[in-house]
Amino acid sequence: MAAKKKAAKKKTIRRTTLRSSKGTKLYAVRAADGTFKDIQTYKRAHSADIRKSSKAEATKKAAKKKAPARKKAAAKKK
């Protein structure tokens, strides 16, 4: 029997915002069973998100590179 493989959909990771005992903001990612899978500081996780670019941004940037550069006409002196 040939087993069919289902295409795995990539789920967006939902993060819960928490506060530590010191008052710093935290992001907590939970596993399927509800336990904490990963805990990061908000500052570190947010800066990593900012550094990443989405697929839409990446294709837009690539298209911009391929487009021919426009040259401005030099102003004529009289």
C-alpha cells in the first residue's frame, strides 16, 4: 500500500505575552500538549522578528534589484 503524504501546513506560532517576577515582558510558546516549549524575552524575540523579512518583502526587494536603474538627465548649462 502506498501511503499518501499530506502536505504539512505551516502554522503561525502563537506566542503568549507574560511578565516575569522582575517585570520584564516575556513571550511564551506552548507545545501541542499545553506545556511551555520556549520562553524568550520580548526584546530579543521582537528584534529577531524585525530582522526577518517576509516572503512578500523578499520578492519585492528581488524585483526591485532586477529593474533597470533610471538615470537622470544632466542639466544643461547655458
